Amino acid sequence: MPQNDVRRETASIPGRSPQVVGFLLVPGFALMSYASAIEPLRAANRLAGRELYAWRHVSVDGAAVQASNGLGILADHRIGDDVYLDALFVCAGGNPALFDHQPTLAWLRRLAQRGVKIGGVSGGPYILARAGLLHGYRCTIHWEHVPAFVEEFPDLELTRTLYEIDRDRLTCAGGIAALDMMHVLIERAHGHDLAAQVSEWFLQTETRLGSGPQRMSLRERYGVASPRLLTALAYMEMHREEPVSRDELASAAGVSVRQLERLFADHLGTTIGDHYLRLRLKRAQSLLRETTLPVIEVAVACGFVSASHFSRAYKSRYGRSPKAERTSVARSGAVGRRPD
């Protein structure tokens, strides 16, 4: 009997064969996210005293793949190889919106049709969405990729949580959140005691729920405690596409415009207008780098009423025009660094 058939028959029998987990590494993948996903499997084997998990590394062409920090990982297989897998995680970083390798997307669809659990880590869910594998599933992705993801896949159920385990789809926002997700997967397969040991192995004293937030609270992010200022900041975050007036912001915060300006100056060292502009331009930068939306549509999506105003503001902030930003991304190819 061929080896692959043997593994298919015995993979689900406890104690007989390890669960085989594949990692499809996309050039520029985030090393922290990848390590947080694979290291718990190694620890589970060590702590259990037997091989519960085996893993295979896959690349588009079978060659070694460089992470975002330049570290190379050797591949065991190339996409399309007839390798048995129980699950596959796509690990991507940089700019996953630029990855559009049709043979890879077709291979992912074939694996899903065969019943392989399919996951994505950090920017990986973007590639799963492009392969059409997230329709009808809850999913999440790193917050940095959310603006582009929403623009390209507006009908998907994006939760913006740490991780989502929805039947045979496993998506994770990345970073150390993969440790939390793997804790749940190990617990489901091998019990709470082993999962707890794995978490302690990595000095993880608290396992976060998948529904937890990806980002710090505004209080922590900006280092301010003023409830009125925090209310205004939250209101700005919610109205980047259609900016509201200073009067409306002040009303939402329960202060006068003059008082609100003083809060921005005292706590953040800036003005209401400058802070609002920075928020909108940051979103514009993400859309320029990770989507193919025309520049004018990016401008409108970020609350600018004219292309000329948008271009002047963008160049003043980032030192180059929106068109130059888009050209720079195109020249970088499918492998991009994570934006600053």
C-alpha cells in the first residue's frame, strides 16, 4: 500500500500516527507568527513523550523561503506535490494583497476539497480569501491588512479578533496570538493538561480567548487617561471615511471645541485637525500599498473631497505622492515589507 494511503488510514487513530501539519511559507512571511504556530507542536511532542505532530514546509517552487527578517527556511515540498496533510497553515506577511499566484490558489482549493483543514496566519487569511476558501466562514486577519481586506472582500464575515476556529477554517491575526490558537487546538486533540503544559513551557501564564481584541485600547495606545479625549479619539477612528466637524467631535466628547483643542495640545502635542489628517493618511497608505483601487477612490475612501488635496497632503506627510507610493509597491513585486 502506498505510504500516503497508510497515513490516510491511520492518521485519525490515537497513538498510531502523528497529525501532519503543513506550513505554506509565502516569501516575506512573519517569523514571529510562524514560530508561534509551529513551536507549540514541537513542545507538545516533547512534553507528551511521543510524536503527536509532524510538520512539512511547503513553498511555491520548493526552494527555501525568506522570512521578513531575511532568515531562510528550507522547504520539504513545492505546491502541487502529493503530500498527505491533516491541516495546512498559510503563513504570510509583508503585503499579502500582492500575492496572486493562481497555481497556489488552485492547490489550496484542492486540499480543501480533500478535507484538509485550511488555516491562515497573519497575512495568510488574505490568500485564503483570494482562493475563495472563506465564504461562509468567520475569519480574522492582522489589523494592518483590514482596510485592504474589507475593500476586496466586503462580503466575508471578518471579525477582527485574535483568531477564529470555524469548522475546518482556522485564521489567526498573527504575532503571539498563534500561541493562543494552538493552545485551543492542542487542547481539543489531546486534552487540557497537555495544552496547559505547552502554554507554561512558553511562559504563557494566560491563554487569551479568540474573541479578544487585536489592538491595545486607545488609553494604552496613546498613553492618555482623559475620558473626554478618549471619546473624541474613538469617534475619529469610527469616522475616517466621512470626517466629522470639530463641533461634532466636541459635542460627542461633551466639551467645547476650545476645550477639546486644549486636550489635544496638552495630551498629544497636536491639534484636532492634524491628528485627524494623520489617521486618514495612514489608512490611505494601507490602501495604496495593499489594493489596486484607483488613487481617486483611495482619496474618497479616506475622506478627501479632491485628488489634488489628497496628493498634497500625502506628499507632505510621506515625502512622495500617492502615485509614487503605488509605483514603488508595484516595483517591489509580490514580496513586500510590512509598512512602518
